[in-house]
Amino acid sequence: MKLKLILFIVLLCPLTYVGCKKSGTEAIDTNGSIDFPDNSAQYPDRLALQNILDKYKKQGMPGLSMLVYTDKGTWIGTSGYSSIENKTPLKLWNVFHSASVIKTYMAVATLKLAELGKLQLNDKIDKYLPAAYADKIANGHEATVLNLLNHTSGIPDFLFDSKHETDYYNNFYAKFSTEDYLKYIFNKKAVFNVDEKYEYCNTNYLLLALVLDHVAGNHATVLTEKLFKPYGLAHTYYKNEPGYPAPSGAVNTYVDLYGDGAIQNSTGWERNFAKNNIGHDGMLFTTHDCFLFYKALFVDKSILNSNSLKLMAEYKFERDPIQGYQFEGGLGIQKITSPNGLQRIYHAGTSLGAANWACYYPAKNAIIVINGNFGGIIDSPIADTFLGVRGRGKKPGLLEEVESVVFP
């Protein structure tokens, strides 16, 4: 989820106080604990990694949590606050909104069902969608499940439809159903012909959730039963889990709504967004849980079979290189190759209350996960610095700085 402009906010907020009022603050559970061994004190680069987190906290990030897994061991640390209002320090067990990082989980769940023969990736999506939807969605009768997974459907993105942006930024507490979201793109022209190119689109994963609902009864239950429970993701939450969307340990979230350096609490807005949305957003997790998922998927290779993993990595060019960085898109993952040849398989996430990186480095068999309780979707100096060249930043950001330490 990415927002390139804040025009709607600037124009609408002075006139509509419902959506622009301060989001309610929440009490943070301070009685949590970790349930994994923490050997960070033995990690060789521990001081350098902590210094990076502290640096970005001083630059304005409310809270940051990071885990680094390499052949040197595992380091996990935090900086900042889970609640600025209460000056509650961020802990290793705090829970963050995943934003679009859920797309990797959705893709893996879909591939799992394909392995089980529950669906075929080359099936047209109109086999699984109500005719009332397929008839009104551009490419609704041409796109396949695979096209949804790898963002080659050409279906318009409801999230950045101008009418939706207007409605959303007028009232962050508005309730939207899935059909409400789809109505924003009903009878709109396709962005491009199916398979013509790759273009990231949130609608693809909203529709994917509906496909899984059709073949398995409930896509949220698929995530719970096929991913969360079998792989020990006890602190990952999506629709079914206790306390959702505010489970124990959930952080308060913040956003620089106007891009002027003044942050405000977005906790209520972010939780309402999580409840409204399916497939492309709406999950919460701890940094360690996200690591466990990436490790099982890419290091242990215990979730998907080799054919599915190979299919995930059938990349298509996403856009022209930026400052020597080459971008490609796969199934629920993306790949970036830096000017020095370092390859990162990853998914980033941004929303009104989250800024995330979940990354695997195949040549190093390494993982880096970074979670922030800060809204990365709005253009702001802090968000742009966090996202770096992969996002809107004009120079390397937090992740690139971490990579320079971990992979000198």
C-alpha cells in the first residue's frame, strides 16, 4: 500500500473534522514476555545495529523493532516507544500491523491450496467470483488466479481510485465492506491487458481472498490453519485470532498526516482499516513471528514444495532501475538487486500506522525484518527516509544502512 500524494488530505481535512480528528490513544499491555531464546548479546554487530535503530528513533520514528538472522547468529532489538503518550518503551513482544507484508502470506496460502488440488492457478477468476463481480471488473473474465498473484491482471486498484481516496480521507473511521471497495472499480477500464506487464495492485489480493473463500470456506481460516498454527506463529493475528485487531501487546501507531514533521496518533484509524480490509492488508504480528515465517518459507523450505517456490520466483520487471537498483515482481514477493549485486527477496508494507520490511537474501541465506509503528504511506521526511530508494526516498534509507553493516 503506497500513497504518492497527500493532496486529498490537505484539501479535505480543513473541511471535514470527522476524519481528521486525533485518533484515540490506547493503553499498551506492559506485562508481555518473549517465548524464544534471545542470544542477541553474542551477535558481533549488535552495537552497530542498535545504533542504527537509535539513530532513526532520534530522527522521529516513534518505535522500531528489528531482527537480523545470518550465519553469525540472530540479533533482535528495539528502539523508541510502543506508546508515546505513556512513554512505554517498545519491547520484543510488541505486535505491529503488517500492512502489505500479508501479501506474501496470502500467496503462500494460495500455493498451498494449489498443491492440495483445491484450485488451479491457471483457472480464470470468474470461476470463483460471483458473476455480479466478474461482469463489472475489467479483465474479470480474462484474468487467472496466477495473474492476481503476480500482479499481471490489469485490474484497477480500488485503493487509489480518486473517489475512494476522497471517501477514506474524509473519515478514517468509516466502515467499508468488500463490495463497497469493489464498487470503486466497477465498470472502470482495465489498466492494461492481462499478462501485458507487471503493476502492483491491492485489488488483486482482495480478489484473491474471495477466491480462497470460495474454494476453502474462509481465507482467514486458511491462514490460521495452514500457516499460523503449523509453523508456530502464535503471535500473528488475522480476523480469527483472539483480540483482533488489538491483541495483547499491540502498539499504538502514529502518522505525519500532513508531511510537516508533526505526528499524531493513528491507532484507531489503523485498527478500523484492519477490520475493513481483506487479503491485501489487515494482519498483525511480532517481528519474531514474521522471521519464523520467512525462515520456514525460504531457509527451511518447509512450507511449500520446490515447484511452488520456483513459481514464486518467476519474476517480471516492475519498473525501470532507480539509482542502479533493479526491481522485479514475483508471486507475493518482490526482488531488488542493488548496484553492488546484493539481491533481496522481500515485501514491504506501509499504511497509516505501519512501515515494514520483511526480507530474505538468497546468496547469504539471511533474513532481515524491520517493523515500525509509523505511517509510511504518507509522504513525509521520516517515511521517505525509512523506505529509502525502494519507496519514495531519493537516497538509501534504514534498510540499506542495515544491509551495509550486515553485508559489508
